[in-house]
Amino acid sequence: MLLVVASAAFGQVYKWVDDKGRVHYGERPPPAVKATTIKYQSRGVAPAPDANVVVEPSGIKQYQVRGRTPHELHASMMENGPFNEIVMRRVYAEIAWDYKWKFDYDERDDGKCRIAKFSVTLVTTITMPQWVDSESAPPEMRALWPSVVAKIRRHEDGHKAIGVEGANVMARRFAALPVHESCDALSAAIQREGDRVVSEYTIAQSAFDRTEALKDSPFKSD
């Protein structure tokens, strides 16, 4: 039995920058554009947060699963697991991620405004299975369960690594914003940049799910 977290279609994903400086992700970059290959999980760990970035520990939500065998546990997860809108079905686990930013402004005597200091915070919540009747299962199944959970969690941690990368990109773009004619204008520019990064990295998260599904059942021993 082949069990997947998301899509089973394994295509190559590329990242490129257009002539307006916007980052794009996709499986077919435009002709004559320099593109880099994206291999999220091959990096192993998330990038270190930049100086203005805070990465909060992931909150954990759990849903209950029951069973004595891999088949029964899989069926329970597919019945009770979170619904993934990318693949339009229930999956083993899912991560919700959000960026929060906070700014202090420096308004000059001439009314112009610049950023004095700021922070970007990545907040994540991971929904994972909780096996509630494990005591009735055979010892070998109970011994296997921790590795099953670890495989599922690695996929969600891959999503978090992308989120950290996005937070770093957002912080760098905020830091590069020039002096604006007013603090209202600067605030609007910050919102535009933040929304743009969220949009870009939402695409990156979807690409990750399309290309980084579990290739083997998580119940298969390593």
C-alpha cells in the first residue's frame, strides 16, 4: 500500500526572479530566464533565522486515530485527518503557518518616514495523529509507531523550513525599503511587500506538497 501525505506527482520545481524583482515558483520557468532548482528536504534543516526574524516553536494539535494494524491506522487517519485544500482530500498531517510583523517608525522633521526597527515572526501549528488505543495493538505495531510519526513530522518540518526561508526574505525586503514621503505611505509599502512574500511562499508550500509526498508507506521500516 502506497500512503501519501499529499500529491503523488513528483515534478521538478524551479525558482526564478522576474524583471520587476518578484520571486516565482513553478515547474516550467519562462524561456531565457535563469532559474534555480528547489529541493527543500535535501537541505535537511531550516535556514537560521535572520536577525529581525523570530521563529516560534510549533504549536501541536492532535486528532485521534484507532487501530491495531497499519491498514486500520491508515484508514482511521484518512477518515479523521485534516482536510488539505491543495490535494482536496484528508491527509496524515498538516501545518498552518502565518507571518506577523511589527514596526517602529522614525518620522523626520520634513514629514518623511523610515523604518526605525522591526521584527517578523513565523507562527506555525502542526496537526498530527494521536493513537488512542495503542494498548490493544501487537507489540511490534507499538514499536513501529514512533517511526511512523517521525516520517510524517519530517514532511511538516519541511513546510516549516520553507516558512523560515520566507520570513528571512520578508525581513530583507523590509530592511531594503527606502525613506517614504510619509509614515502612511511607508506602512502601505510594508503591507504590499508582506502580502507579496506571503503570496510567493504560499506557492512554494503548494509546490512542496506536489513534489515531496511520502514515496513509501510511513509504516514501512527504514
